[in-house]
Amino acid sequence: MNFEHISVLLEETIENLNIKENGIYVDGTLGGGGHSLEIVKKLGKNGKLIGIDQDEQALKAAKLRLKDYQDKTVFVKNNFVHIDKVLEDLHIEKVDGVILDIGVSSHQLDEGERGFSYMKDAPLDMRMDQDQELSAFTVVNEYPKEFLTEIFYKYGEEKWSKRIAEKIAEERQDQKIATTLDLVEVLDHAIPKKVQRQIQGHFAKRVFQAIRIEVNQELRVLEEVIPKVVERLKPGGRLCIITFHSLEDRIVKNSFKELNKDCICPPEIPVCVCDHRRKVKIITRKPIEAMETEKENNARSRSAKLRVCEKV
Ligand SMILES: C[S@@+](CC[C@H](N)C(=O)[O-])C[C@H]1O[C@@H](n2cnc3c(N)ncnc32)[C@H](O)[C@@H]1O
């Protein structure tokens, strides 16, 4: 298996993780192990890297890439949202740093049969975790059309979401929409040709993205994991998150802001009753973006944003 994925904002992330020789680090989105490899290179005899991914193929690829560092690495197949369970199983209470490089890998997109791509025909799947039940097939064929409209609009910022959802509901009455190219055909009929010509990139891109986010519950798990990670960081420990979508970046930005606040009582309450104490300091007031050279060499990096916070 050839695992093609160029790590994004690699130097910037490693620099911001402030790696300590004997620290314990978690890569919650191992992928091809690109970021992890740079982390383990900096670890000393007692340093550890815990690499988590929900995709079996990613774990396989990362294990191979990190094979020279077996004494310093532990690999876990799980969703990063279960970080508490992962650390408990390993009898680890606190860690020195966590990285999350959110979203799909290029490998997942390129492997036609995973059903992520609107360019390659395959069963509608899009599950990062192949053991998960919910797939793109269920979303497309069983979700009520109102729900589909909302998903396409919210997660794909698709202006034609209502019309697309209606067309899907109509088509699936006769026959299930079984493959990626079946869905592309439905979209082709739903989105007027003139609009298709004006869209930057492929006309199916936004709907495919929206379905993928829904199938993998990408926004929900991101929102849930941030406070969990912060609880698990040692003072001075850092959390680095790379996102590729404005909705994800907003979640990271707002979560960091919330965790940075001392009191979260409503303004009309004169005396603090919430006992909320600041848990992090924000290292990146503005997100770090890729340099021009990286953007030229890796199209994925163009929308990447890195935000970093530090446990106080
Ligand atoms: C962008 S890639 C990471 C690439 C990696 N940083 C590298 O440099 O090779 C994202 C990876 O995270 C995994 N992933 C995404 N969401 C996840 C989640 N909630 N839990 C566990 N793994 C997740 C995907 O399966 C994919 O392999």
C-alpha cells in the first residue's frame, strides 16, 4: 500500500509543540505519521508518542513509517474523542502535548473505493472508521430531505441545498443512490448548468464535503475533544490543532477563547458564581497559515489554519 500524504504546516506545528526530550505526546490524527515522525525524532530515551487514528489503513502506514522508533511509540485504533479511555488504558494521566490535524488524508481521498471522491466510482461510503455503522449510503438514502438540506447548507455552504435534497429524495424513491457517480449524476441534474460553470472546482465538491462531515461527525468530535485534551495536559503542555474548514476553525477559536476565560457568568450577575477558572493561554492570537512556498507545493495547505494553546 502506498500512503500518499504531504503533512501540512509541519515545521510550524513541531516548533509550537515545544517538544521535551522525555515528554509524552499524543498525535490524535496519525494519518501517514508525518507529524509523528518529526515528534519521535526529538524524543529521548524516556519520551513517548501515542498515535491514534480511527482508520486501520492509516495505522498500518504509520507503523511502517515509524518502525525505527518502536520503543517510543504506541499505536491505538480509536476516535480521538475517546482520548480519556485511550490514556486510561495506557495508565497515563497527563501528557506534555497533543496534535490534531483534522479531516481526511490525501490517501483516503485518493483511494477510490473508500467512496470519498466524486472523481472515482465506488459505493457511497466515506467512513474513516471502517467499523462504524453510519455510511454515506445511509445519509443519502435514508435521511429526511429537510435534514439533508440543512447538512448541505451548514457543512457544505451549498446554496442549492434545498433543490439538491429534493432531487435526491425524488431519485431514491425509484432506486437507491448506490455509488459516488450515481450521486454526482443526481447533483448534475439538480444544479443548473450555468451555476455549475460558475462554481470554482467540481460542482459536487461541497455536497461531498458535507456528507463526509456528517458521516464522520467531524464537527461534533472536534468540539467535544478540546476540553478533554486540555484536562489531560500538564501545565505548560500544548495543544496544536490544524483545520481546513472555516466551521472547524471557528470551533477551535471559540473553544480556546472559552477555556481562556476566568469567569463565564452572564454579565448581569454582579458577583461570580461560576467558579470557572482560566485553563489555557492562547499562543496564536491569529491562526498560523502556510507560507507561499508550501501553498505552491501542496494545494491542501492553502486553507490550513494552525491554532495553539497552552495549559496554565
Ligand atoms: C489529515 S490526516 C493526518 C495526517 C498526518 N498528520 C500526517 O502528517 O501524516 C487525518 C487523519 O486523521 C484521522 N482522523 C480524522 N478524524 C479522526 C478522529 N475523530 N479520530 C481518530 N482519527 C481521526 C483520519 O483517519 C486521517 O488518517
